[in-house]
Amino acid sequence: MIQRVLLSVTVLVVGVVVTGCADPAPAEPVSQNAIAPVATLPATSPVSPSASAPVVTSTSVAPECPKTGFDCDFQRRFAAAEAYLAARPGTVGIVVRDRTTGAVWRNGHADDMTWTASTIKLAMVVDLFRRDRAGVITLSARDRDQIAAMLHSSDDDAATALWAKYGGSDHMTFNDAFPGYGMTSLQPQRGYSKTYPYWGFQKCTAADLDRLINYVLDKVPAQDRSYILGQLRQVAVNQQWGVWGAGSAARPGNKDGWSEEDGGWVMNSVGFVGPGERYTLAIMNNLRGQGGYDEGKATDTEVARIIFEGRF
């Protein structure tokens, strides 16, 4: 669903402390909106998301920061994000990954099955480029224009046209490929469209989106990856929220998805931030009828701001 809505939201989160966490060295001053003093992080070589790494859950914000894989400042930010979400409508699944250390933080809703909305278009692009590179299909100039439209403004008509053209006689070609890009929990939903499966009616988890964006960053061939990242960094105004909230200094890129489903609005965002795309963030926000587009957009954007603003 394509909507063009601009929203300016400022939320102040205070009083969140992770005890026993001492920063290793004094930090440089940051903006007044930052959660805590931080230091500039160097860009280093990424680590595949499949690598063995510490995983931190929202129920185990540890006082011994070095064991978590995230520094004390991030620990405070995660706690602040959880405190913020406690007062927001619906439920929100979050996964944060540090591609340099391999550390992962996920909250308690990271494995909730949620409508994908348009985030699935990113997986479609990955599959189309893979098949074209393998010689299985040959993408036309029109196809490539539609791919650009899916990424830039989340164009639904473009997605439907590509799904019909390249989905196969049983419409399963895309879905058969999606698990290979990390979307192992993805489930198409029956009863919502004449075509089954259909890109617009599927569910997955924030953990699936985390694996997808890391597949893009680690395994998609360089030329295709460069194109996708460029598109995600220059999305239209209607997608400048969610991960975008990390701020311009983070050089974010994201693919957003939003729709009003039979259970209420869902507002999702997946992307990357930081030098060398060091960090990835996946957010799946199920409003569950407790709020709408504006509330979900504000929530996702503020989560990204809390976690990343001032880190770069």
C-alpha cells in the first residue's frame, strides 16, 4: 500500500539505566538528542550473519557488557527502546546485528509472525537479479524500471506485474526461492487474493528480515548489491521513516512496508546503518488494531533514533 505521509516526531526517553555497565573510555560529545555519550566506531570488515556470535535477548541485558558483544552504550539504548515500546500501541519485533562482531540483539517479539507488507519486495528483487544472472530469465528494460519503482517508492503495481510475469504457472517460483535468502519462516496466506501465493499476502518475522538484509549485504554479487544499496539509500519520501530514523550521519538505507490488514495496521522497516553498513536493523510493528499508520510510523522511526542517533 503506497501512502505519502510526512510525520515529525520527537520522543524523550529518560531514566533507563543498565546497571554494572561501565564504558571503557571517555566518549566524544554528541548532540543533545543522544541517549548517552558514545565514541565513533571504526568501519571494519563485515562478518556473515551465519557466523557464531553472541545473541542478547531483551530479557538478559547483562551487567558484564564485554560478554554481550555490544558496548555499554548500546545496552542502555536497547533498554531505552524497550521502555519506549512498553507505552506504544501493538507489538514490535526488533533485531539488531553488528556485522563486524557478529553480535545480535533481538527483543521478545522478534519471532512473531507478522504481515510482510512491502518488505517482501526486497526479496523479490534479490531473486529476480539471481535468476537473471544465472540466465534463467532475461530482465527487460521495463522489468528493471519496475524493480527500481519497487525499491524507490514501494510501487505495488510494479510488484504485481513482476510477480505475474516471473512467478511461474503455479505462482510458487518466488516462494520456493525465498528461504534461500534467509526467510525461513515466511508463510503465504490463503483466502485474500485470487492468486496464491501472492506477494501482498504473506507473513514472516523480524528475524527473517534480519537474515534477508544480511544476505543482501554478504552474498548478493557486488554489482547487484551496489545497485540495491544505492536504491535503499535514496528512497522516496514515503519510505523515509523506520530505519531512516537513525539519522543522516548513519547513511541509512531501508525498505519499508505498510498495510492495513484484517488484524489492523502493520508498519515494518528493514535496512542498514553506519560505516560499511556495519549494523542492520529489522522492525516489524503489528499495531493489532490499537493504532494506525501514523502511530506505527512514529514508533518505528523513534526505535531507530534511540538505538543509533549519535553513534556516527
